[in-house]
Amino acid sequence: MPSWTLTARRSLAALAAAALAVLSLVVLDAAPAEAVRPPGIPSTATAQSELNALTVAAESHGSTYDRDLFPHWKSVSGTGSCTARQHVLKRDGQNVVTSDGCQPTSGNWQSDFDNTWTTSVSNATIDHVVALSEAWASGAWSWTTAQRQAFANDINSPQLWIATTSANSSKSDYDPAEWMPVNTTGLRCDYVKAWTHVKYLYNLSVDSAEKTAIQSHLNTYCGSSGGTPTNCNGAKTTAAAIPEGSPLNSTIALSCTGTASATSSVTVSITHPYSGDITIALIAPDGTSRTLKAAGGSGANINTTYSVNLSTENRSGTWTLRVTDTYSGGSSGTLNSWSLSI
């Protein structure tokens, strides 16, 4: 084979490899990062407290709503004369390029509501999580125009979210009793916390169905399925003798909102010469029994933390630890303490 042919082939191969390397870099650089949610989403405990404080009232004045009563996409202080829409697109997008001034011309944006990424500026709309018409019917009808403008352009609370045109249209002006976003990890929890927080910040009312739905969503999505649940713990430190052949029932009463975690834990301390004789079960407030330890094993005493999925249970109520010495042979034991974290 002529040397020039070999050289040419090698050169072409090198060029192809270089092209692939560049292509790989371009693909990696363009890969979307994790989505950014708006600021100010409160903790579950704060959202629950705010929900409890909201006024429950039927919506009113709906027939007099006019979108123009909420001057929106106005320049916002502290953003370099950017409008609220421009600011949110820059703040929550990735690799955003702007023209002179503030208007984004390219970038990547995630619409959390339908878990979709878009590179089209026109498709990256800005949604008011509490829609303007919803706000109007919940009390904004009595506000001044300046108050409504501040609400419509609020970049500091979790009121403004990026959404595709389709997701924005699907959500419309529905409240959480009528519409919820897709169930990606943590989103529904953050969504109802954001909704509640905005209504609380602006002293807007909730109707009865809306409040019931929000409470249900907080219970369902801000427990084991998303977000960070508030701590819910209890302990029994009074020692009790374990009778032979019959169960010892020890109780802990909890008063916590929401559902329990899928990674709840029960810590048990038992003194007994034959741990294999002991069975342990956790009884939920609704009577459901879960076995933590069956009979069997060797050695003395039990000092163990058991992980248990309690995500189908409400946290509030009386929880029972049932300890049974399955063998009647003269050996006695003591339940020293137990604790529950759900």
C-alpha cells in the first residue's frame, strides 16, 4: 500500500475522531442540568401552619375579573430593568443567552409541570402558580391596582414557574382540587407548599374543596413520597416485665399531621436470656400489624433498630409495640424502652 494512502487514511481517521470528540463535547454541554424551582418554597411544617391559618370562604366576584386589572410583565426592581418574565427565564433557565437588555434569545428551560425541557423561548411561558383569576376570586378583587401589579410580578415568592405552553394551558386557573402537575419526585409536595405559601403571603382565602385537597396532597406527597416531612417521634422509657406466653402491649401516642414515612424506624431495647423466644410486632393506630421480629435467633437481649415502611399509615394516633415471649420455661425478660420515628 502506498505510504501516501496510509497517511491519508490516518489523517481522515484522526479528523473523524476529532469530530466525534467535538460532537461529544457539544452533546454534554447541551445536556440539561437539574431543574431550578422558584425561591421561597416553605418547609412542610410551615406550609401546614400557613394552611391552618387561611380563611375558608367561597370564591366571589368571578364575573368581574379582567386580566388587565393585574398589570404584569413589568420591570422589577433589582433586576436591571428586566421584566418579571425575563428575570425568571434568566434565573431558572440553563445556558441562557440574552440580547441587549434582558430578553433571552436561547437557552434550556424545564417545565416542571409536565417534566419537559424546551429550547424555544416562545415555548417557555411563565405561569402564575396562583392564577390571576383565582387570586381575584379569593380576595384580590378588593386590592388596589398597585397591589395586583406586585402580586403578578412577584419574583421573590414561589409564585412564578416556567411552564411549556401546553402545561400552562392544561393548568389554566385550576386550584389543587382540580389540577395537579405530574408526579415527579418532590414536585407535587413543592407545588402545594408553594400554592399555600402564596395564598398565605397575600391573605387570600381558600374554598372548602381547595383546602381539603391541599391537606390531602400535603399528607400524601410531603411524607414519604416527596419533600421533607416534619419530625414525628415518640419514646416509652418506662421498663415493663414481659410475661411468658402472652403479649406485652406498650403504647406511644403521637399527634402529627400527614402520613408516615416509607423509612420509618422503631428502636427496641429488651433484656432477655434467650432472644430467640421473643417476637415483636408494631400495631398502627388503625389496627394494622407489622412483624418486626419473628421467633428465632440466638444470644441474649435485643438492642435493635428496625426499618419499616409505614407510608400507608397516618402518623397521628396510638401506636403499640407488642412483645411476646413465646416460650414458657422459667426465663423472664424486660422491655427496657422503645421509640418510634415516623
